[in-house]
Amino acid sequence: MDSLEQTVMPDATELAAMIRRKEITALEAVDDAIARAQAMQPKLNFLVTPMFERARARAKSGTLSGPFAGVPYLVKDMFDIRGVPTRWGARFTERAPLPIVSCSQVRAFEAAGLVIIGKSALGEFGWLPTTEPLAFGPTRNPWDLERTPGGSSGGSAAAVAAGVLPMADAADGGGSIRIPASACGLFGLKPSRGRLVGDQHAAGGIELTAEHCVSRSVRDSAALFAAMERAGAKAVFPPIGNVVGPSQRRLRVGYVCESIGKQQPDADVRTGAESTAKLLEELGHSVEPTVWPIDGGALVEDFRKLYCAAALDVMGLARLAVNPRAIAFASLALKSVGLLPRGIGREPNTSELEPLTFAMAEEAAKLPAGELAKAVARLKEYEASYASWFALYDVILSPVLLAPPVPLGYIAGNVEVETLLARTFGFADYTLIHNIVGAPAMSVPLHWTNGGLPVGMQFAAQAGAEQMLFELAYELEAARPWAQRRPPVFADGKAPRMHT
């Protein structure tokens, strides 16, 4: 068996086709990805738990089927895989019992034929738009090793951008698919609430988190989306199947450059947004300025209250005997992490969680009685105003971030809390509304700064309109291709070995 090197790295769709054509075996595809992971891990720190031998055993089992049979994959370390630690980026989880079953998302990945080679890094409990957990150290951006790959799905994004594998798992509770996709020059679509298979993670009574992936090609994302759609009685929306190309439909595009919190993006981001608006017009779409149909400042404040309440639950302080008013709003962390039910059974000490998590929990504990419920009610009211926007527009264009990826250490869990939260919302607030109202939105890599940093553009639609977004993404991908852009740190730029 010889190897044939190519200069073009196949996406997941093509890699699966190569395996079906017997140009490469599933084991060879997995071994190649493992070799790239081992080469890139010391440089990028994207991998929390390797599963290499388990992946090899699955790859050579002869039982793989599905659209991505044999394709290597990473799962974000917030989802349970039977017998593998789920760390959530925290020291506190080190002694948690191992999961005895895999979560529904992981079971769906495996049904699609994906071979999981490990678990990817996230920031502690996914609070921040960066990936710098004190428990595991910072994940680095392959476009600039001194900058963040975004977060919280930064481990997956760094690995895909660096050519370790063609796509990887991501989850988005406030931008955590779109932000790392923007920071790493990838495609990332956050689905509508309840659209795909998986547990939706509730924060204060609002299901914020949706899972999908980050990828180099639109077709990989669309095909995985089709494989993960809920069907039958569990379907929230009619399934759209695999969207395979652009539409001839011309869209009404609303363009907003100011952020939800009424901030202006930096010059590089504005240049990218204006260039994208011009591109849309050249493609025949109509574009006109618009404004967010919400009180952005109030939204950010109420969103902060939900996240602080989630930190309180992680601390175990929402148990009835300690804080009876918080228990009524079972949050993201207590429901999805399940630390106390899993058997840790105690509150963490100050060495086991980052200062930010403690500060957020303390802030939530000081909320007046009933304030969290009021915040939830106010946030739910935005669904109607957001939906009314789409009587005027088919899609909304905005930046994903206020700035290109920030330096490491700028947004990290050990920064003083008020400074940290100001920096957080000064970097990323365009993405919050879509989680609150349950609408789809995608980051498309359409701009790079003069210094070579990627800047994603966000396209959002009304709930259930993913088909339109995928069709638009295909059109933009053809008009301004990005998949073959290579960051300075890249695995090797070669395709997997093939039989000759």
C-alpha cells in the first residue's frame, strides 16, 4: 500500500465518499486524523480527552454505516460519552463518576457513521466567548497562536481550522458555534430551538443551547444537519432534509452594524460587513439598513442574570435548603452538567472553580426575590418583536463579533469580574438574541483583516428557516470561496492516504 498526497484536504462529505469507494479505509482515515491531532495538540491545546484506541476499534469494526461512515470527529466536552469523563472545562468535575450511557447527540453522531477520536476543549462551563479554562490551559488560534479561537467551542474550531479533521462538534448557548467559527475562519450554523436531536439545556426556564458543528464546507454542515433532524412526533419543525445547493430566490436583507448593546464594531469588522452587504447586492439581493427590534441594553442585563443563576446552580447553592427561590428556575448547569445528581454531592471549594464562576454565583444569590422570574419573562417577550422583523426581511446581516479574535488572557476566568464582563460584552453581543428567541443564525467566513485574521459575518432568520440560510450560504461560498484558506499553523495540508 502506497500513499498518494494531494494538496487539497477533503471535507467530510468527500472523505466519506473516498471510504465508500475504498480509496481509503475508515481505519486509515481515523489514523491520519489521530496523527494530525498528535502533531497539533502541543501547539493548539484543543484536545481534553483523547479516545484514540476506542476510535481505532470502532473504525475497524466493520459495522459503520450512515452518510459519514468512517469520518473522524471530535465531541465538545460538555456531552456525555459512555465511560469517558465529561469535564466541562472545570477542575471540579475531575472526580465525577463516568457517564454510564452516551447522550442522544453522541448516539446520533455514531448512527451517522462518525468516529469520535476525542473530546474538545471549552471554557469553564461555557460561560465565556473564549476557551481558556484554568483547568486545562488556553486553546490557541491557528491563525495567530497568541489569540483566542473564540468560545466556548474553541477546541473544535481550532482543530478544524488547523486541518486536524474536516468538522467537529459545537454547541451554542449565546454564540458558542458562531463565535469560534468567526474567529477561526469556519462555517457554523446555530439551529432553531428543538430542531435537531439532543437535550436542550434550559437556563432559567429558557432553552438557550442548540448543538451542531463547525466545518470548512457548507455541505458538511448541511448533511450533518439532515442526519440530526428530529422527525415524527418529536419534530418541532417539518424536516428539511439535506440542502444541497443555492436557491434562485432573491432575498430581502436587513443590515445592522451596531451591536445589540449599541456598540460600534472596530474598523476591520465594519469593512467586512460593508463588503458583505455589497456582495449581496451584486448577487441580486436587496439590502437596506435596519435596527434591532429590542432594547439591547436591557437584554444584555437580563441575559447576565440567567448566566449568573446558572453559576449558582453549579455551585450547588440552588438546593432547596440553601436558596429556595432559585430552585424554581433549574438552570443550564444543574440540568445539563448534573454534577450533584452524578455523585459529587458537595459544593466546590475555591481551588476547584474559576473566580468568575464564584462571582457569578454570588451575584445571582443577591438578586431580589422574584427578579430572575421577571428577567425570564422579559426575555421571552422578545420572541414576538423578533418575529415581527421578518414581515420586512427574509434575513438579517450583521457582524458576529465586535472585533477580530482578541489576545489570550484578555477574556479569561481569572480576570476581575466587572472588567471581564465588560470585555465579554464588548467583544460578543450580536449573537445573544437568537438563543433567547430560538431562531437560527450562521457565521460565514467572508472577510480577513489585513493582518490575516478571520472575521465572520452573521446571517439570521426566523425560527425554522434553516433551509433558506443553507441556500444562501452555498451561494456565498461559491461567490467568495474560503475552504482552501490555510492558517499559519496547519497540520500538513495533505489529504489522507489512498490506495493505489
